[in-house]
Amino acid sequence: MTAPDPARPLAGRRVLVTGAGRGLGRAIAGRLARAGAALWLADVRTDWGEAAVAELRADGAEARFVPVDLRSEDSVATMAETVAREAAESGGPLYGLVNNAALADGVGGKAVHELEVSEWDRVLDVNLRGSFLVSRAVIPQLLAGGAGRIVNIGSDAALYGSGRLCHYIASKGGLSALTRAMARDLGPHAITVNTVAPGLTESESAELVPEHRHRLYRDNRALTRDQRPEDLVGAVSFLLGDEAGYITGQQLVVDGGFVFH
């Protein structure tokens, strides 16, 4: 038997990453590609997703784009059907899911009593309900493969309780709770479910975060530099790999020591 390549621990694994057109999702996809995974990059923005796939393919990765609108159950179902068909054509079932897609930019600034119900619904529909819809849609593929990994991208804000951000915090706190519930349901099927919770990360979405929130993180991290997308991707790759096969239902905070958990 050929020993696995330690430089490509995800070789032969098929993984779907949502919200992968830019920012954290794009960085995660790049890291998983370098680890040998075959990827589906899902995004509501076709231009972002296709550009990301083109970049990965230029580097020799196996990557496909699939459009999805997490607010639409039909769109999520169509995405899952596309992935299932293409995975079967490429030689094996889906093994991993990274629920990364979220509304994070332009959603803060209002106290709970000032927040419009429509804004609450918009954020919860994408960040929490959308992750549930995607998970529910692709879990049958993981079951068909006999094992699998799900990694949800949360936020340390759900632990810290940042002000004027209640809908985003509720969505990420709910995602952490969903992780634990899914881990119980799926553990008997050798499917692990975990959350990786970053802090404020310097990516496109962070450009719209108020400066005072950037200062809060810079002044209170144990590690004093800004967080970059590259700081998160190793944790995601690890949780998708064999060495994390006995870790499930957990939340790993990767925020430079802003929150100790």
C-alpha cells in the first residue's frame, strides 16, 4: 500500500466550500487545494466564483464552480444535485463540507431595539438557515461515502458578545449550537462536525467594519498583529483530515487570543 503524502493529506477527498469566491472562503479553498482536495466552490456571485476556480486551476488544482443562493431552498437543492452528479462522474462521493458563506459586511451598527426585523431575517436566513439547508442537502452524499467531515465557520463575536451586532452574533451562536446537534446525529455514521471561530479578519468584508471595532481587536488580542485569512485555513484543513477523526462537536477559536475559550 502506498503511504499517504504528508504534503497532500486531503488527496482523494472531495470537498464543497460555500462562499468561496473571495475572502475567507477563497483562502480556505486555496489551502485545501494545496492539501490535494478536489473542490467545489459555491457562491452567489458567479463572477467571483469562476475567477477563483480559474486561479486554482491555473495552479493545477481540481476545482469546479457551482452557483448557490443560500436563501433559496431550491437553489441549495440544485447545487447539491450538481455536486452529487459531478462527484460521481469524477470517481467518488463528496467527503467534506465547509459552511463558510455568511453575511458579515454592512450588517452592524444598530442596537437590538433599533434593528429592523427584515435585517434580522436577512442575516439569519443566510448565516444559520443557509448553513442548515446546505448541510441537510449534502449529508446524504456523506452518508453514501460511509464517512465525512463538516466544518462550520463561526465567529468569536458569538463568545465575546460584541455590541450592535446582535443578528450576526445570534446567527453564529446558533451555528455553534447546530454544530453540536449535528455532531450527535451524525457521529454514528462516522461524520464529524466542528466549528472554527475566527476573529476579525483582514479580508474584503472587513473593509466595511467600523474602525473602532478594528481597534478593539488590535488593542485586546494576545497576539498583537492583525488576523489574516491565512491564519484560519490550517485549522479548517486539519479538521477535514484523518488526524481529526476523533474530534467532533467542538468549537476551535482562532483569533490570536482575543477570546480565551
